[in-house]
Amino acid sequence: MDEVYVAGIGMTPFGKHPTQTAADLGAEAVLLALEDAGAGRDDVEAAWVGHVFQGMAMGQRALGQAGLSGMPIVNVENACSSGSTAIFDAALAIRAGAYDICLALGVEHLSQRFRGAFTPDESDAEAHIGLTMPAVYAMRAQRHMAQYGTTAEQLARIAVKNKYNASLNPLAQFKNPVTLEEVLASRLIAEPLHLQECAPVSDGAAAVVLTSRRGRDRLGATRAVRLAASALKSGRSEVGLPDMTVEDLTGRAAQEAYRQAGIGPDEVRFAEVHDCFSIAEALRVEGLGLFPHGEYPARVARGEADLGGRLPINGSGGLLGKGHPLGATGVAQVVEVVRQLRGDAGARQIPGARVGLAHCRGGKAQGVEGTACTVNILVA
């Protein structure tokens, strides 16, 4: 199967965009990605577009506004993993030899479509009794605290780290760093999680141009980055009382990605991880095998996950700092990894960035641990 490369990246600022539509944002990201790849509209052979709440034919609307039409366009809905699933699908098509140059777009205008806390699907038993996603993660946080001695202060430091990183990212929703005291003083949402430890409602779009080796050479994309692995898994049926501090879904997706890339977790130099809540970053970093199970919050407190630390996590600011427009998040993570591998991340550049990982997990459905999880590994 052919190798896959990210030849171009594009991303809008994340935040609230009351004067723009989802199609506006998507078109902006697409045009930026095409320009970065040195590609014309006619070079794109097929496109996959991830979104969650944007309605019918979102891809056709966004791409049409960018002047692209006529090629196969596939709309992808896979909860928070929608955008990264679009990358998975496009990469698979390239590896199969069907296309040489494809586009993956993630887009969401969440502020026009959603209010309040996310809930599981109404068919889920937990949703039926009123459980929300903040409550789910609050219970997971309390379990992590009970089992491993994790403290509320250690969890809050994850938000401090990520919002500092976001202050260095011109496209992030939050531009100002916060102190530990400010995080702990923010409104309690579901004990022990405070407002500053929860991802915000966001609008935005991100796009990547994916190519085969032949497509890369055709475009003359000398700064293309190799997509060494793209793995997708769905949650298994839950039986009994599983350990809430263990993410089987993340672990299985990671193992498949490591297998594809021919590396182990010890070779990853930095990662973008789906931190919808502070505790989510801890559970997922541990599930990826990047830090020992039960130890991540304490290690964050020691600076090991900082930009200059042993293994930087969420240098972009993550969902907590950069923002979380659902369908765009997974693509934006890959955009950040590419920037780091190219050495284009500016004040948040990670020294020696050669192997980067992007993890995106989302959703909760009846009877299964989680809806979907993608892990992408890129190599300079």
C-alpha cells in the first residue's frame, strides 16, 4: 500500500464566530490548506468532511463555497472523532490506490447549534436518569483520586498547562494564561471539575491535503509530513463494572497505530490528546501508554508534560485552551502536529519534535464504552 503524506494544512481561529456560517469557516480552512500544499482546486480528487451538528450536505456546502465541486464528497459523523475519521477514510483511500490527492475537512459552528452540557444519546440508560458528560467525567475523576491519590489541584494544573500553551497559539480560543488559584476559584460544574477544566463551546474549521507519494511529488510539496499511522476503533460492549480509570478504547486504538507505524509509545516525542475535561487528558495519556497508569496528574504537577518537559502534551492548548468545535477538533490536532514537525509552531515549538501523535475520542452510546477513537501518528 502507498505511503500517505500531509502536504498542506489550514485552520481558522477557534472561538465564537457569530458573523460566519459553518460553510464560511470550512471554505476558509480548505483554501488555506490548498495554498499551503501548492494545490489547485482541480488537483483534489475526493474529499471527506467531518461534522456533528451541521445538517445535511455540510461538505458540499463548504467545498462549494471554496470553489470545489464534482468530485466524490463524503460527509462523516462520528461524534468528536468525526474530523479525524475523515482523515482515516481519506488515508485509507490513498493507501488503497484509489486517489493520489484528497482533502479532509473538519468543521463545526457549535455556538449556533448547541446550548448547555452535552449528554449521552437519549437511548443511553445514564442519559435517561439525567446524567451529563461533565458528570460522567467527574465520576471518573473521583475514581482516579480514590485509586491513585490524585488531588483536585493536580487535575487543575492540567488546565493551567493547556491554557498557558493556548496563550502562545494565535488561533486558540483562549488567549490568556490562568493560575492554579483561578482554575480552582472558577465555578464548580461537577465535583471536582471546575469551569476552567471543561472544554468550551467553539466554532471553527481545519483542513488537510493528503497525498500519496506520487501526489506529493506532483504538487512539489517539499514540506510534506508522512502520516505513519491512522487507526480507528469503536467502543466494546460494557459488561459488569469496568474500571472507570482505564480507557480500553484508547488503548486499542493506540496499539493499532503503534503497530502501523512500527514504533512504541516510548518513541513518541509529543502528543495532542482529546482533553474535553482535565481528567480526560489524564485518562487518555495513560491509555496511550505515554505515562504510567495512575501517575499522569502528579507528573503534570512536576512539569513533565510542559512544552519543555519530558513529553509535551497539548502544545496547541488542547481542547481546554484552543477550543473544541467538535467536527474540527481531530483535524486541528493533526494540523498542530504537522506545524511542530515542520518547526513552524513559533513560541510553542517543541525542541526535537520528530514523532507526533494525535488522539481524538468522542461520544457515548448505549451499552458501549465510547463511540469512536482515532489515533494518528506523524513522522518528520
